[in-house]
Amino acid sequence: MPTFKKIAAILNPAAPHMVGDGFRVHNFFPSGYKIKMDPFYLLDYNAKIEFSPTNKLRGVGVHPHRGFETVTIAYQGAVAHHDSAGNSGVIYPGDVQWMTAASGILHKEYHEENFSKKGGTFQMVQLWVNLPAKYKMSTPKYQALANNNIAKHKLPNNGGLIEVIAGEYLGTKGSASTFTPIELYTLKLKTGTKVILTSPANYNTALVVIEGSISVNDTEQAATNQMVHFTNDGSEIAIEAKEDSVVLFLSGEPINEPIAQYGPFLMNKPEELQQAIEDYNTGKFGYLEE
Amino acid sequence: MLEKFQSYLKERLSITDEQAKEATSCLKSKTFKKGTVLLNPGDLRSENYFINEGLLRYFSIDEKGKEHILQFAPENWMISDRNSSVFNEPSIFFIDAIENTEVLIVPSHFFVDIQKLLPHILELNIMMLHNSIRFMQKRINMLLSATAEERYLDFIKLYPNLTLRVPQWMIASYLGITPESLSRVRKDLAKKHFK
């Protein structure tokens, strides 16, 4: 008999900080809160914010990554990006960019030109998904998931839909391929819609209320911009939308390997970090024009 | 707060934990937000900064408004303006915080004051001074004679992680080359080493 995952905490967003001049993010983990979220290493939440029109593109310049994947989910606004493997594109609302940095990549991310010129509302999530040791030095790859390519599960009675970015929801398979088992969905729920989400008890699990407000497991309420973090009991979560709501659900099987992190590198051992720094400095990550 | 400076002393002098603790007990730390200017031309400062956390920069600005970086001071480095701290003359340089920074304020008279407690501290101070001169000699030679690539390769040996912490133009300023030359150097290295 499945039981509800217990709610460990309902977390308010931590104080924001700027990443470059284009992203004003609240870090939920690892610095905002020390919570168990392996295989997810980091979640930066750019809560809704208005950017004024500008001709100068705001963003983050060329920087490296090694040892993990960055997953960028756009809710409002548009981000253009380029990487040293020659990939480039724009992430519009509803799109997801799943970049496997693995052995090393350089990239840069800026507000898309038209968005910058017009200004407007901006809201995004960036996740760092760790890789198991055996894949950390694999070849980088890149999955550009435009919204129309993301699998959608329609909820009955026009209750909304679930965009299955990764994993599987009631037979609808996620669009992204992952290295370890991960469930990652955006739920777009109409007022009053109830859904049950399932993931094994040992998966580390949280959800973020992007819009609206919800009740969780019929007991607790979570409002816009709050994160609900779950314990490792039970396998089901009941969500009811108290108003039209958008919710990000993330749940993954822990990798349970040692972690050594410095800046944009996420490895297992300190000496691998030294190596990453040296490789970056000496051009082994390739080159990308500023 | 004091632990890093205590370790710094312990690594360089054969002293006990207790001696290190006693010697540093009078020192105070201070935090500066990113962007804070700690020293301006014309200021008099009788103190050294030992960096616990963060990053300081020692630089000048020329008549055209161009910045010239003489030194970066990341964790475990000590930085001071000798003109004012030793010769009591107004500084001609700036120090500012490139990151949120916590420093330990080490007064210039500290090394004299704690002699009784740490008899070898003056020798250490002299060694640090010689080291600083050696560093300057090498730096002058690099600026006079080395190619942009040689300067960059020397820089990443000295400050391996600063390439991840400071913008390119600051590294270029430190190396005495244009940001475009630095880009070229990095591009050439990538051509050689990227597989």
C-alpha cells in the first residue's frame, strides 16, 4: 500500500544574488538550505522579476563546467546561449535546455536580443544534475527541448497538463535522456485539480511552486516561490491546485558518491578539481569567443 | 576567523597551537562587500591585510582612467601599501574588494610587538619581504621581456583559480596586455591542447 512522502520542510526562497547581471536567483540548495537532494546538486530559482529594456545584453559571460549537467527551464523571458561545442539556441518560455557538460564545455548565457530590447518579465530555474563518476569525463552533449517537443500528459476534465521533461508520468515518457533515474515535470494545473505523483521512497524529492498555490498531501499549503522538500518515506505526493498553478517537480535516485566541488566544477575528489582548473586554464576545454 | 592566520604562522615558524593563539589574540577581522575601496591614493594606512576569505586587488589608475593591476590578493595572501605602512607617506595606489572579503587587520607594529612571544617572527618577516622582492623582480622581468603567452602561463601557475574568479580584462590588466591579446593567447592554447 503506497504511502505519502512526508513533508520535511516548506522553504521560503533564500535571499537573492546576481549571477552575472542577467539572473537574479534564489538558491534553494546547496547554499540556501542544506537539504538532501542528490543527484540534484544545485537549484537556482530566478523568481519573477521585471527587466527594463536595454541594448546591452544582460547575462553571464564565457565560463566552464565539468562533471555534471545544467538544466535550464524557462518560464518567462528568453535566454540565448552558445557553447564551445558549437551549439547555440534560444530558450523560450516552456523550453528546456539540458546540457551535459561532462568532460568539459565552455558556454555563455545572455538574455535574448529582442527580449532585452523590449524588457519584460523573467522567470527561470537552473538545476545542476550530478553525473556518476563513470560518466563525469564522458563526451559533452546537448539536448535542446523546445516546448512542442516536450511530452505532455493531459489531465482529465480539462484539469491542465503535466510536461514530462524526464522520467515517466502514467505512461507518458519524458523527453530528455538522463544518466541516472530522474523524474522532472512541470505541472500546469487548473484550480481544484488534484494529481498524485509517484516516485520511490529512496529518491530525493522536492517541488517548487512557480505560480499559484497548492495543498500538498491534503495537509500543508505551499505558495508561489516556495519549495516543498520531502523526506525519504513513502512514494506518493498528492497535490491540489488552490488556484491556477505551475509547479516544478523533481525527484531522483541518489548517486551516493563523494562530492568535490569548486566553482563550476563538480567532481568526486579534490585532485580532480585541481585537474579541472588546470585543464580550463590551458585551453583543454576548447575556446569560445566572449 | 583567526585560524587561517594561525596556520599561516605555524607553517612558517615552529610554534605551538597555544603560541599561535596567544600571538593572534589581539587581531581583529573586518569584512568588506564586493566593490568596497579599502585604500585610496592619499590615504595613510599602518596596517596589512591578511585575507581570510575573498579577493583584494592592488592597482593604480592612470591619467586616461586606465587601471593597472599590480597584485591580486586571494586567501592566505597578505597585502599592504608599503609607502604608507612603512614610510608613512600617502599611498599612490588603490586597494578594493573584487569579492565579498574578510580580512584580518595586521598592524605593521604586530611583528615587533610579538617578538617576545615569537622570537623568530622578525626573521619570518624578513623572509616574507625577500619573497615579496623576488616576486617583484620576476614580475618586472616578465613585463619587460616575456611574451603574452609566457606571462599568462606564469599567471596561472601563481594564481590557478583566479581565471574563474576575475573578469578577463582584469587578468589582461595584470599581465600588461590588451584583453584582445589575452583572448588570442587563450585561443592559441585551446588550439594546441583541445582534443
